[in-house]
Amino acid sequence: MQYVNDGSIVIVLDDFALPPVPIHFVHREGRHVTQKVRAFLDFAVAMLRAEQALN
């Protein structure tokens, strides 16, 4: 949205934009989840929540 806000990009087909779709992460909970998977999920959720275009 930064480029739209500063005028670098102009949205021309906004009337045809699809409605937002929720994003879900599904993983097996329990002691078998590796630290790498947990770290990725924490990172991805934080990045997606911070992205203004997805809110």
C-alpha cells in the first residue's frame, strides 16, 4: 500500500478486486512440532499481521 499511498502506483481495476480471503496456518500441535516449524509460524504470522495490504 505504500506505493499506492505515495502515488507511484495507481489501482485501475479496483471495482473488480476480489474480497479479502483469510489466511490460515494448520499444523500438528504437540511435542512433535520442531522449533524450526514453530519459529516459522511465529515469523509468518507476525509478518502477515503487519502487512497493511492484507488488513
